[in-house]
Amino acid sequence: EAQVTQNPRYLITVTGKKLTVTCSQNMNHEYMSWYRQDPGLGLRQIYYSMNVEVTDKGDVPEGYKVSRKEKRNFPLILESPSPNQTSLYFCASSLATGANVLTFGAGSRLTVL
Amino acid sequence: DAKTTQPNSMESNEEEPVHLPCNHSTISGTDYIHWYRQLPSQGPEYVIHGLTSNVNNRMASLAIAEDRKSSTLILHRATLRDAAVYYCILSSRDSSYKLIFGSGTRLLVRP
């Protein structure tokens, strides 16, 4: 089944403890992206990647890092999480051609205490 | 970045058609019009997209105005499962495919 898989789905952590949210897709998509969703603010793009070793900032990149060493994986790294990074995170992928129709993962709910 | 404007909420009766409007007056020639929906506790789900011509698929139809400054997502027979937040979004290769999600339209379907 074609899908985008995120892990963990739920995580509670403490301020300053580094964490990684993994994202993997099995559709051979070039384009991958991370969004966060907050009440009243909708979905905002954090980082995106057009292909392996090519990443760029979205609208809210502060406090986050990403890497794209392989086509299928696009992990989101929080080096020193803070409470304002408590949010619902979505990974998405697509073929970087034409209309760029995105397939989203199921989401990762992160709470930083 | 090109923006879209949608009503905050709409209501429909089950098994009736629903027309969800979207204004995108600053659309550029290379922008595709996308519609996604988000069911409760799920990630956004692709519904339909188009460039200039009207489009149909198994989920919905997309009617695009001739000047492309507005579009309408049409659900031909709403079901309770269609209750969701619907997002109208513009995307193009020129903007590195950035999808800007607005607040969307919350669709309520009455039994």
C-alpha cells in the first residue's frame, strides 16, 4: 500500500531533550515536506526537500532540522525542544512534477513539557 | 504568495449536493488549484486539483472560473463521512510547490 509513515504517533518529552520524528514513504517520491498544525493557525510548512541532499526552509523552520540522505526518508529533528513546539506534525510527499499532489502521513502529536 | 479565501463553515443535508467556494484573485498562470480535506484526527487527504479546465473524479468535481480567480468544489451527494475541513490551496513549481493552507471551510453534514 502506498503510504507515508510517521513515528512516533504520540510523544511526550521534556524541554531540551533531543528527539527525532521519522518519516518514510514507499512511493519513490522526490518531494517531501514537514508541516505543523496548531489551533487557529492551520497547517504551516516547516521544511521541504525537492530531492536527496536538497532541503530548504519553509515558513516556520526555527528550532527544527531535517536531513534527506535517502529518497524515502525525511526525519524531523528537534535538537532542543521547547514547549512552543508542542504541536501536531505531518509529513507529506509527492512526485515533484506538474501539480505536486501530496500524500500525508497520519500525524505525530508531540507534547514538550 | 498567492492566497485563497474560503467561508469558515458551511452546512449541508445528507445526500444533497454541496458547493464549496474559493476565491484566489491573485492566482498566477502557473498555479494549480488544489483541494484537500481533513477528517477529524487524520492527516489532510487529497481531493482534486485542476489548472484551467473543470475536473471530475470519483470524489468530487472542480469548477474553475474562466478568469481562474475563483473555483468551486462540488460534492454531488454529501454523506456523513464528508464532514471535514476542506482546504483550497494554490501550488506551483515556481514557488517550489509550497502549499499554503488557510483556515479552510468546515463542512457540517446533517443526517
